Amino acid sequence: MQFDLEKAPASVTYRLLIGLVTPRPIALITSMNEAGRLNAAPFSAYNYFCTDPPIVGIGVTDRPGEEFVPKDTARNIRRTGEFVVNVVTEDIAEKMNICATDFPAEMSEVEIAGFTTTPSQKVRPPRLAEAHAALECREYTTMEIGRSRIILGRVVAIYVDDRYVDPAGPYIRAEELHSVGRMNGLGNYVRTRDAFITIPRIPYEEWKKNRQ
Ligand SMILES: Cc1cc2nc3c(=O)[nH]c(=O)nc-3n(C[C@H](O)[C@H](O)[C@H](O)COP(=O)(O)O)c2cc1C
């Protein structure tokens, strides 16, 4: 099948792209409004883009059914300039999903999901105590693109549970962290437990030798 995205409705484009750019890491973002009200929501249009400086990016669409009205996460980050990316692992995946429900403003998705919070090192929004790793970020810039916003955040501090750090690198013991990835918009995710394959990078000299 071929699709012309210059003619396709936005919903078709969305379904195709989120099923093809996979698996995606999930940022469960905690942010606060000006009054200090805590918000948590997951975003899989997410990755790091560089490490020097350390920049992560998140794509946030408008609120469903409303045009040019940002989701609370994007609004909070624009107003207060800080957020925390809580890394989503298997053990908190169900709770993460609850945070994606559009609860009325007076209901706290953090409490409903059964998360608790703990202070961050450098930013005002707390991290989730149940998350094994978290990236504390300050807004670097926000680009308004059509009906979406791409938020770039500079990572200013990182928390990782000692169990998941090999101090030699330091490296992350990724095969033990069990992060999950999002596969499409149908509620499908992948586990990374037992799913590791190791493909070492090949130095050119070694590649030449092996061809002889
Ligand atoms: C796993 C997962 C990933 C999601 N990724 C995104 C995303 O990348 N961008 C987006 O705008 N919404 C995404 N959503 C939907 C938001 O989480 C949802 O709209 C949420 O209610 C927004 O909350 P907020 O208004 O408190 O920011 C995702 C939902 C789930 C379950």
C-alpha cells in the first residue's frame, strides 16, 4: 500500500507514523503549573537528540478535539520552564497508562495511578518515587509546529537507582532495567526483558581484515 501524506487526513498520518517509528521510549513527564499543581502524562514522541549539551525532545499535540489549545504538560513547561522525564519500565507501565486518561482538572492522575513523589535535585517538579530513573530538565526552547509543539529540554540532573548503574562506565544496566517501548496506538508495547541482542560496532580495520 502507498500513502500520500500530503493528501491523507491527520488521523491516518498519525496511525501510520506511530506504528512505523518503533519501538519508542516513553517519557512519563511530571510538570507543575504556576501554582505548584502537579501533572503527570506519558509521551512517546520522545528521544534524546544530543549529549553535549544534553538535550531531549518531546512532541506534544493539541488537546484532542481542540485546536491550538496545548495539553497541560506543554502549557506547564512553557509557563514554568521545568519538567522531569520519568523512565517507564515494565513495573510502572500500567500506572503510566492511567496518567494518559483525561481526568477533570480537580482529579490528580498521580494519586489515581498510585504513584508517590520525591523531590528532584535541581528542578521544582518532583520525580516519581516508583520510577527507577529520571531526567531533570529545563526548557531549552519550544517550537510551535502546526497543531503541535516540539519541546526541547536541557537535562540538568539525572537520577538512577544504584541497582541499575555499572559504575565502570558509568553504564546503565539496560538488560536489568526492563524499560518498555510503545509500538502503535492500539495499546501495544514491547518489553525489553530477554529481548537483548548484542551487535558490536565494527572498526574499519577489523572489517577490512575480515574481508580478506
Ligand atoms: C504511551 C503513551 C504515549 C503517548 N505519547 C504522546 C505523545 O508523544 N504526544 C502527545 O501529544 N500525546 C501522547 N500521549 C497522550 C497523552 O499522554 C495524553 O493526551 C495526556 O492526557 C496528556 O496529558 P496532559 O494534558 O496532562 O499533558 C500518549 C499516551 C500514551 C498512553
